[in-house]
Amino acid sequence: MPDFGQREDKGESEFGWGSGLTQPGLEAAPPSQGGRYRGKTPPMPNNPALDDLQRLIDGEGD
């Protein structure tokens, strides 16, 4: 019976470099040097209401 969801690593092909999303050796490289793009979320201002909610979740503010 086939093992769906799992694939055998076939190595390099015309479709990719083998297993993984980036070429071996470029895992930490920036996109300009052939690495993968990693988006970032912009900084968020601190919200005091969320701090109060977190204290309630933690059981500190009854």
C-alpha cells in the first residue's frame, strides 16, 4: 500500500535541489545571494488591554 503524504527523496532534478526549500548551503543566505525570502511582521505597539487579558489567563488577576 502506498504511503501517501510521504515522498522519497529523489535528489536533484530539473524541478528542485532535492529535499528542502533552498539549495544546500544557502539555508541562511539572504534572497539576494540565492537564499529563501523570510517575511517579517511589523513591530506592534504594546496594548495594555492585552496585558490585562494575559494576566487573567495566567491566573494572576482575579
